[in-house]
Amino acid sequence: MLKNNLAATAETYSLIGIALLGRGNLKGSEKMLSRALAIDKKLGHLLGMAADYANLGLVHRDAHRLKAAREFERRALDLNEL
């Protein structure tokens, strides 16, 4: 049951992060998406990790941190190839 709760928590953090990104709250979005990523890593949830990395890439892109954006996008693509 705990694993399911953690997965749901990660998904919730991710959705909040995406909503904050849409509102232009980059700092809040990064915080929520990083929390989601930490949980997905703990659970070994590769699909969730890939989505989190891709979304963090969007945050960095919107913040004009293009080098970091490319790195997060690369991590997402690497996980999608597994």
C-alpha cells in the first residue's frame, strides 16, 4: 500500500509542477517536479522519472538555462530507450 501511496504522491507533485509551469512559476514548478523525481527514483519508476526529467527540461528552457534543459531532456530520452 505504501508504494502505491508514494506513486500517487509523485504523480500529484508532477501535476502540480506542470500547473505551476503553465502559470509561469518556475521556482515552484522546479520544486514540485524535483520532489516527484526523487520519489520516482526511490520507487525505480522509469516512466515517471523520464516524464519528470522532460518536464524539468521545460522549466530550465523557460528559465533560459539551455544547457541544463538539454541535459534533462537527454536524461529523459535515455530512460525512454530502456
